[in-house]
Amino acid sequence: MIIDCHGHYTTAPGALQAYRDTQLAAFKGGAGGAPPPDPRISDDEIRDSLEQAQLKLQRERGTDLTIFSPRASAMGHHLGDESVSSRWSRICNDLIYRVCKLFPRNFVGVCQLPQSPGVPPAHSAAELERCVRELGFIGCNLNPDPSGGHWNSPPLTDRHWYPLYQKMVELDVPAMVHVSASCNPNFHATGAHYLNADTTAFMQFLTSDLFKDFPTLRFVIPHGGGAVPFHWGRFRGLAQDLKRPPLEELLLNNVYFDTCVYHLPGIELLCKVVPLDNILFGSEMVGAVRGIDPRSGHHYDDTKRYIDALPLAAADRERLFSLNARRVYPRLTVRLAAVGA
Amino acid sequence: MIIDCHGHYTTAPGALQAYRDTQLAAFKGGAGGAPPPDPRISDDEIRDSLEQAQLKLQRERGTDLTIFSPRASAMGHHLGDESVSSRWSRICNDLIYRVCKLFPRNFVGVCQLPQSPGVPPAHSAAELERCVRELGFIGCNLNPDPSGGHWNSPPLTDRHWYPLYQKMVELDVPAMVHVSASCNPNFHATGAHYLNADTTAFMQFLTSDLFKDFPTLRFVIPHGGGAVPFHWGRFRGLAQDLKRPPLEELLLNNVYFDTCVYHLPGIELLCKVVPLDNILFGSEMVGAVRGIDPRSGHHYDDTKRYIDALPLAAADRERLFSLNARRVYPRLTVRLAAVGA
């Protein structure tokens, strides 16, 4: 089974975005602006939104299951307030739940958290618990910068985040570190903010003892880890200069990278420098880059092709495509057994 | 001749930092705190500070000339105010000038700019001109985030920066895009802020028409371009999705990367995906990572060894080590001729 650990519902029916627009307009209208009713989306609309996109691409590319979450760039934690973020997250997560119920062999859910700038991460624990215990989700996306590009929350290694980590550990679910849109004109969302957040989170982990406090806490750093594998020697050397343990010992029981790197040389480097046990197949489809690479004739984000091109043993391939995901997301196996997959 | 395009005076005599400490203390004391007198540093102290560091490493590694600038992490544009930054920059640049005068075959100068948050970049043009015309410098380091990690200046592609670019074009000198220390606890300076700034700047250039306005403006993006080469496919795809020209046409007459990537697989990737004409040899020594890699037995930042290990033709090697730097920094050749090197 080939498990794609990184897919977002970027093709959700238009009623979802219409709801969001109305919700934010009502918020801007102040206390007088009542929030709109929940969006009405039929099962057929959900099926249509996936059929010519994620499901078609799964078939064409030969992948089986996508760990699926709400559109990351639309989480928009910097918009509205805690109540707005809470309702928006619940609606987005409920929609993912419906996707997973309609296509239980194709999708398994990961939730958006109702983060909001200045609001304690503890307030996100209830939605995480609801999604895991009631909706069968297997993880969450955690935004290290709910301000959307101003980076004024404490680092992920600060005790500020600990109550949420306690809940993650209790539920035995990992988080993908994933920012949302950028409202800072310096940072293009998918071309800079996403990658910067990945690099930033890794270096925060490197300089902290977070995983002494939470030995079973697990993070997936998407987009191949941002700049980290390309600068693996720099990070090894920084750890050494800072008198930290080697990266393997310090981080690699807790930190994983996906394969959302859109060319073969990048995937080659990733799989050369990062231990294969720490790499999870992912494509981010349908996501950041939608075009076809004229050099290859295939979609940039068809990352399975790059991995297929590597001279890997069958057992290593199985780790990348399946076993590592099952290990990092232990609820995945339970979930698949429940649907007979 | 092997030219290292990226070296900072990280080993300057202690009197320099003592001056800075006193300067900042006086600033914090308010208008009553008079700035201290300029630091007194003898030629012998300068010689000593280089002999067992940069000069020794040049000899050991077989490099000839370092394009040398004040310590980047100490630029501290976020500290003090315009007047503090202006005096500090002048002192740091004058010290580089003395280094270059003492060792004209080993060092050529690049200046720090007296940037300060909220101050128009135009105010840095005079110091740039002084350094180039009076001190014989061949370029500058430009900080895209003088706030030190809050990223509240306009992007590098905003007209805000244009008066400085006009001066760069007039003088025919490039800028290395280089942030300084981070006062944002989210960003470790050398492990996150530096790399994020590199990625951020590249994506700003990708989404703008800056080089239509300034066809001869040139930037070196250090640290191998941050995350960019590792994600070259992503950036090619983003340019395509955004209906921009191919990267080669859009950026590669104006944007260059150095080789400050501290392991062989990273250098291999860089030289595989980025055209060799756009890569300048650099080491950042003595800089971000000072240790010896136990796997190789050599310094992480001895980047010449990685390039030596590549199967490059002699002509390509010469481009990387020398010709590209002479092309990007045209005043370098003039400078070298002046000292008979």
C-alpha cells in the first residue's frame, strides 16, 4: 500500500470558501455581524470535487491512500478571532470527515487546529480530541506561526505549547508543522513562508530539550524539511558547535520529513542524507505546484516518480511508501483495519 | 586564482566589540550618553587576528583571495538608531579597509551598510559610495530585514529600495543579500534566519520585475541560496504556474549563489541544478560552523574540498573559483591589477 502523508482538500466545493468569505465579512462588521449558517454541501458535490482531482491522480500515479487535511493556506489563523477560527476549523474538519466516510480506502483524516494569535495552544486540544476520538482522525497540522508571517508566538519548544503536546501524546498522534497563508508581503506563501517554517522548526528542535520532556512526541516537517537536508552538514556542524548530541540521537526519534520536493535531484539528496526511517512519502497534491514539468512531461508534484527512479531495495521502498507512515501515525493501521483495507 | 566570495571578519580584535558594547550602552542611556571614542586597534593586532585564522585557513585550504566584509551577525541593524548604525558601519568598514591594505593580495573589501529599521535605504548610498570610491571596496552586504527577524520592511523588490539600487548600478557593484542577528526567538541566526532570508529574497525576485527596471543589478544569495536549489523543481513550477518566464531568463542574469553548503551531497545538488555560471565559490569562513566533521576529518566549512571532489572540467572549475566572481564583481579585477596580483 502506498500512503501519501501530505494531501490537502484544495478542491473543496465553492460553498466552503463562500462560507468563509461571509464569516470574515461578518466578523469585520463587528459584534452586530452574526456568523452565517454552516455551508450546505452535498455528498455528490464532495464526490465531484475529488473525482477529477485527488482520486484521479491517485489512480494515475498508483498511490492508494492520502492522509488528508483541510487546505493549509486557507486555515488563516491570523484572520478573525478565536471564535471565528474555532468554527472555521470545525467546519473544515467535518468536511474532511465526510470525505473519509465517502472514500474510506482513499483518505484518512488529519485536522486543522483552531489556533488564533495570542490564544493558548491548550485551547486547540479539545478540537484535536474531538477529531481523533469522534471522527477517527490520525493527526493534526500545527501552525508554528498563527500570525501569518509576523512570527510573534513563542518557538515550538516553549512551554506555551506543552498542553497541546500533552494531548498529542495522550492520543498518540503526530503533528505536521504547517503554516498557513502569509499576510507579510515579504513572504510568498508556498515559495518562502512554507519552506522557512520548516527550516525554522527544525532548528528550534535542534536547540531544545523538547524531546526529553516528550520522548514520544512526533512531528512531520513537510516540503522535504525546507532547507534542512540541503544543509545537513551545516545542521550537523551547528549541533556539534552547540555541544548538542548528533542529530540522529537528538531528533530522529521524533522528527520526520516528507518527500514534497519537486525534482529528482532533490529527492536523491533527501534520501542520501536523511535516514530512510525518517522519510515519509508525500506529494502535497493537489497543492503548491500544479503544472507539468516540460523537462519530464509529468507533474512536478508527482513525487512518486522520483522515488521510483531511485535504486532502492524493495524493503526500503516499503519503508518510504508505507511502513514509516504507519509507525509515525499508529492510528492509521487501526483505521485501515476498521474499514477492511 | 581561487576567490572566496564570502568571508566575514569574525575574528576582529576585542576592542571592536568593546566599542560596540559601550556604544549601545550609551545609546540606551538616552541623549545624555555620549558615544564613545573610536576603538584603537593597532596594525599588529589586526595581523594577529588574521594570522591564525583566515590567513592560515587560506594557506591550508589553498585559496587565494577572500572577498571580506564585517561580521554579518554583528551588523545589528535592529540595535540603536540611524546615527548609531551609521557610526558602527563606518568603523567596521574602516577596519576592513585596513585589513585589505595590510594584505592586499589576500583580502578585498565589501561593506556593511548603515541600515536601520524605518530609515530609507537611500540613506545607505553615501556609505556605499565612500567605501567603493575611497576605500576600494567592490560590493556591499544588503540586509533585507533590518528589524532582525520581524520582517517589517518592504520586500527587496519594492521601490523603497530603488535609490540604493541606483547607486549600486552607478558604481557597478553587487550586493550579497545577508541578514544579521535575529532578535526573534523563533529564528536561530545561522541555523534559520540566514537560510530563510536567502529563500525569501529569491522568491521576491521571482515574483517581481525588478530586473526589468535594473537590468544590470546583481545579487549574490549566500548559503547556497537557502532552500532554493533543493527545491529547484518547486521554484521552476511556481514560476510556471505564475506565468513567469523560466528561471534562467527571469533571474539568472542577476542572481547568483555561493557555495556555503557544508557537505558534499549539498554541493553536488547545487552544481547539478543551478547553471555553473551562477555559482561563486564561497566558504563563509571563519563563520557559522567552526568544527571539524568527524566523518571527513576536515572542517565543515572547507567547501573547496567538496568542489574539488566534483568531476568538473578545468574550465568549469575556473568559472566557479574565479571567473564568475570577476564577472559579478567587476571592480575586483581592477583592484587586483592595482596591487599587481
